[in-house]
Amino acid sequence: MAARRMCMKSLGRRISHISRDIVNQNFLIRTYGTPTASAYKPDRPNQDLQEYVEIPSYPEIIDSSKEGRKKHARKQWYKYVQELPTVEQKLLEIISRQKYPAVILGPVSRSYDLLPFQQYCTRTNIIKGLPEIYQGTNVDDVYDKLKQQLIEVVKVQCCQFSRNYKITQQKPTEETVSRGQGGGVLDEMTSLISTTLAVSDEGQHLANAEISHLPRCDAFWWHAGFEKSKITLVKDIDDICFQYVDQPWLQVRTKNPLPEIFNQDDPACLGNDIPPVKYHPRVYGHCIERRYVTSVPGFWPGSECEYGYMSLHTRDGLVKRAKMVTDIDMEDCINGFGMMASFGWLVALATYQGFTPFNELTYPLVTQTVITNGQDWDFFVYQLNTMSFHSDIDHNTHKNICWTSGTMRLFEDIVDGEVTGLNDDVFKVFLKFFVQAPKQQSEFSLKPYTGEDTRSEEEKIADRERLRRLLSNRPNPFEYKHEVPLWKWIYKRHKDAPSAPFLK
Amino acid sequence: MFVPTMKLSISLCKQHLGRMFKSKWRVQSQRQVIDVGIPSLVQEQNVPILNALDVVKEIKSEVIDINSLPEPLCEPPRLRKNENHPDWKENCVLLINRNTRLIEGEKHILHLTKTISYSGLPLNVKNLLPIALEMTDNDLVQRSIMEALVWDATQVKLPKRINKENPGLDFPREYGIPHTRKVTHLLYNLVYLCQLFYAKKNGLWTRTKITDAFSKVFLEKEGKVLLFRMPSDVLTSTSRPLSPFATKEQVESTKDQAVPDIFPLHFSLDLQEHHIYTSEEIYPLAPSCLNCHFHTLHITHNMVRYWHQPQKLARAVAVCFTFAAAQARQKFGPTVKELTSPVCVQCAYLDGPVWGFLGYQLNTLNINSPEGIKNQVWIDGPYNLYESCDQASGIQGYNSETFSKFLSLHLNET
């Protein structure tokens, strides 16, 4: 029996040798239906080289230590990922490699004083006040046209929500009020403003924009430089994988990207002067989950509108925190919310442009974010300059920038159907967000790391189905087979347990 | 430490404990009671012998009535389905809500609401169709359909698919967009397009759009009280009421026409007897709202459960009737019977690919007697918006006229 097993092993090894050789000759082997990890195999010296050449070409000098060899192999893999022609192949290559132990992050902070940590793990500099472009734009004409309608929207949506609850005779919680009112106001205002502007000359970009309701927004990235936790899942890895999970109320997407606010070579974007917060994420109460990391900006690759224009959120996640913290902490919390929501979406969008956490951005991406409960409004503008914080490729050359407007109150109260204490500036800032026009870029390629898709139709379908299967993160029915029973921990794996080679 | 989600039952049930118990019983049942002569010895010392069962008393556990306990311990009063519910009334009403599936379909609801039906849309909406056809941008419409049904990246566990050919074999469980989300997302996208085209025509969207609005009306018919409690997924309203679909003479002529009869069935068939309700009526819009006249109602069939097309149509008519009645009560007072000016609403009902359109004119709220003027409904459809839609083959069998009809409802000016 043992001999038979040995024989099978050697046979398997021989087959793998053959396939590796074929891969080196640029043949692609794929088997459908079997969960092969990837087509990537590390480089081996080419045997067809002639022995004597006129100009000698020497191989690259590599650090021959164990660490150095490992790092070299990883870099080879990053290069391989970069050269893959389509987004689906790139994502599949990274995701299907293993179930990474990932720190799950959401937009709302769970613990106190989390803003420095959030800034460090997204490498973001926060600037108070919106950029100069927004202060320069004039929207008075549009505002005069829309003012009455906008006030009507606020009045109706805030009253309507409480009327709906009369039927069920329940007392709505503060969270449901925040979600219902904020969501209603956002729905109505976005459709009102975008339809009105789409007809006029100022907002032609909105005529072809896509609005999606409650989309799924996931992103992942790596960051180095955290202290090691005593209970890490994988002990010899310094870089921590972060998984961002969110569901905004609305997303507005356009065919072209928003223009950059600062050039990438501007001193505001250069350097990394974010103060490090080196505590392990476990210290802040973030849970670690071993899962297939996901990167989904709300739609599948193939949709026409694939650039982020604006994401709109409700404030219901902040209600519980508002009871526990003071106003200053609340400001930090909201800034963190806006920052994380913008960064998470932009990273996910960048992966659809062919960039990955291992292949750095070549041009900045910009988005706008709004958070509201109908009454209090927060506006953010975010420019993503860098997203690869992995220690292998990180050069600390750039940082991201987030502009915040601070909390603005739209109205004081609604008494007998009349809005009191109305603040016009909020409407104007919201309108300015819609007037910003995306630009068609012709100077540089928007997708530098993608190429021509040479896969056959069968391969395309197989890749797509496999990627979606991994992204769904469905529970594995055979998970229990990996289970280590409790007695094994006590009688076999405990440090005081005697050696028991026959105990299985 | 790696702690996966696990099933312990497999390892626990590996050993069949039943056989062990059986063998124990078999062995122990053959034991015999040996007489060691104790009773005679005890009786000699004048100790009385009693039956053991007389001495040992069975402990009876007290059954506590949960509802007799104070508030936090007992069942919440609002969840009770009996007389203890705070809103329980002795007089039952017949309830018509979103889930009411009238078996006779269209005929049944027409009989119930005293309505006469005409085929095709009303004239003033029909006249708008050429304009709507001209304005429709089919690329935009098709893109909106694709966004809702294909490009949406939601992945939720979908309900089990039944293998009809071989019921024993299961399909692998699928993850994707749930049916409810598909239909509502499609509706939101197409209503947004209607807003866009309306703004193109008039310069500004001046109506109010509300999601998940409710109306509730009580009416009497043949000695029984009917409770109409209907939702509208998306509701648009305007500042002025819709102009009537039929002239006064046409309304007068309905006196001679008869509503459909469903004999030998009774109208209360499929209506649920309901005891828990409050007596107030609900008009969904706030009194301070500028746009306080209903324009178009949208109702989706967003459940996986199969309904026949006439049943979906019946629900759409019921929605129209409920909202129009609530509007009439709001306008003319709670005791109004025959309306001095009719109330009109439009409605679109959909089931993903299949769309239908209605125009409803409420002339009377006196549904008790079969005589007098009647309500009128114009029924158009059902039409296919598309036949199938997936990523591999795109939209198959797209019908551009369906969206144009939907748009013409929204272009109808007051």
C-alpha cells in the first residue's frame, strides 16, 4: 500500500514538472471544473539559451538569504499579476491564492479615538474646508430655479416618514428615523437635481450617469508597519490585509473620471508625514476573519459607467456613537466615516482599472461623498494618489488627501409643515458637487496595466463564474473537516502533553 | 487557532447509541426478584408494610400562564393574535391588502368595487404616445435594464430551485440578486428615466415622488365592512388633479351598464376576516404638502410566488381604488357617496419583464347598491418589456413601445 502511495506521489511530481516546462514555453494550460490555484509558476532558467554570445547578459543579482529569495519570488508574482491582460484574471489570481486572514473594517469606527488609526491605514491627510475649485463655482442661477422644490422635498420626506409609521403603530427608533429621512431626502434630491442639470448645459455629464440603490461596496489592501499581535493567524507576516465592507445608500457613476484636484507631483501629495499608529488592529477591537478578499465597487466589470462620481450615505450608523461621545469625538468619527467610505470605494474602482494593491496607481482618482440624516449634512472630497502600502513595493512617496466641510445643519425644525432656520449654503454646496464635470482623458492611458483579451469564450465564462463564486464567500460545507477537536488541544497539542505519535 | 463554523452532529451520531440501550434493556429485563425473607423478619418486629407508591408523592410542576405575567416577561401585546391584542375589535372586517390573491381575478375586483372596464388607455394618455415614442432613448432604457438585472453586484443566497424533471435531485445553491431587489431596482431606474424625459420636455421636475406610501379606507358592502389597506411602491403626486378621463355624459351612461357578475361565488371569497385594526383612515400625504393630488401609482409583484396575470391586474385595480377613495375622502369629507367631480389616478404594475397600465376614474363611493353611476377603469396590457436578460446574450426581445406607454403616463399633464 505504502509503495503504491509513493508511486502515485512520484507520478504527480513528474506531471507537475511537465506542466511547468510547458508554461515556460508560453503555453497556457487550463482545466475546467477543477479548482487549480493559478497558471503562475516561478521563472526557471531557459534551457534553449546558446552557450556562447558576444555580449554577455548576466542575471539580476538577488539576495540569496531565505528572506531575500522569498521576497524575490513575491516580486516576480506582482510582475506576473501586472502583465495579466484583464481585470477578472488579475482579481482571480490574487483572490484565489488563499483565504487571507483579513481585518474587517467598516465605515463607522467601533472604538474611541480611531481617526489616527484610520488615517494611518489609509495614509490620508485631512484638510478642513473644501478645495478651491468648489468655492469658485457659482450655482446661484440653478439654486434660484430649484429652491422651492428642494425645500418641498425636505418638508415632504421628513413628514412622510413619520406618517408611514402611524400604520404599524410602532415607535421608530432614532436609527430608523435617520435612515428613513436621510434616505428619502437623498433619493429625491439626487433625482431632482441630476434630472434638472442633465437638461441644462452645465450638467451634460449627468445625462448618461448611472444611479444605483444600496449597492455592495467591498475593497481590500495590505498595510505594513503594525506591531505583531500575540495571537496572529499567520505568524511570519508583517503586512496586514484589510477588508473594507460597506453598503452606501446611493452611488452615482459616470463614463469619465473626475479631474484631479492636485497634480500628483504637487507638494501637498508628496511624502508620507501621517503620524504612525502601530497598535495591532486587534487592540481597537477589529475582528480578523480568514476569507476570500473581495473587491466590488457596486457593479461587475463590463458596466459602461465605471468611474466614481459621488457616493451618498445615511447617518444611521452614527446614532449609537453620538450618545456615547462628545461633540469633538463625533467630528472625528464623521471625518473617519467620510474618509473610509471614499477610500474604500476608490480602491475598489481602481482595481477595475487594472490596478491592484501590488501595482501602484499611475494617475489620481477623485470622488465626492455626502453623509446626511436629512437635517445634518457632511461633504467630503477625496483624492486617491496611492493604494499600495505593502512593504515589498511601498516607497512612501505619496499620500492621499481628504477635504471635509464639517457638519452643516440644513434646518432647525419643521413646525406645522414650515421649515424654520433654513441654511441655504448646504443646498449650494450640494449643487456644487453636481456641477463638477468629469473630463475625458486623452493625455495618458486610463488602463495602463490591461491589454487585449485573448481568452476564448469558454475561458471567459469559466473565469467569470469562478470569480463570482469566490466573491460570494459562501460557507464551505466541508469546513468541519478542518476542525481540531477539543481533546486534541488538551491531550496532544498542549505544551505539557506527552508525545503520542500513535494518537490520531 | 482556527475555529471554523462546524457541524458536530456528524461526529456525535457516528456511534449508534440505540443498539446499546436496546441490549441493556434486553439483559436487565431477564433479572428476577430474589426472595431474601425480609418482610417476614420485619413483620415479626411489628413494623407495618406499606406500598411504596403510597408514600412517594409525585411532584407536579406548575404550568404558568405567560400572559398573566407583567409586561417585560409576557408575550408583547402587539404580537398577540387573539383578544388580548390592544387593537382587537369584536366586529370583524374583510381585509384586502397586498397579499390578497383574488381567485376570480379581474372580474372579482370589478364586482367588488362596482367598476366598469374598457380596453386600451384613456384618450388623453393615448394621444401622448407619439410624443413619448419620439422622446424615448432606447439605449438609455436598455442600459437601465442591464444595470438592474445584470451589472448589479449583490450576492445573496437565493431560494431553492426545484428540479421539475427529477424532484429528488437538487441544483447547487445559487448566489445572486434576489427577485425583490431586481424588480424594485428596475422600477426605480425606469421612473428616474421618466423624470429625466419629463424634465427634457418641461425644463424641471415639479412633482413629488414618494416610496412605500400606504392608504387605508373603510367601505361598506351588503352589510359587511371592507378594509382596503394598500401600498404603492413608488407614488408621484402633482399640485393639480388629473383631468377626468371620461366626460359627464359618459359617466351618466354607466347607469345602464352592468358590473360583471361572479355568481355563484360571493364577493367575500378570498377576503381575510380581520379583527385587529384601528378605525382611523390613512391618506399618505401630509396636509401641508404642495403636491397633494395623486398622479401615478406603481405596484410591483416582487415575490417569488407565482400569481396569474388577472390576479396581478386585480391587485393593481384595488390599489387604484384605495388611493382614489382616500383622495376623495380627504377632498369631500368622510361621508361622501357620489362625487361631484371625479377623482382620477393612473397606475403601472409590473413583474420584471411584464408591464401593464391602468387609468382609473372614481365616480362613486356607494359600492353597496348595484344601481346608479359606476366607477370606470381603462386597462392596457400586459406587454413584455423584454423576454430575457443575461450577461451572455444581453437583452432578448426588447419592446420599445412598452416603455413609451409608461412614459406617456408620466407626460400626462394636469
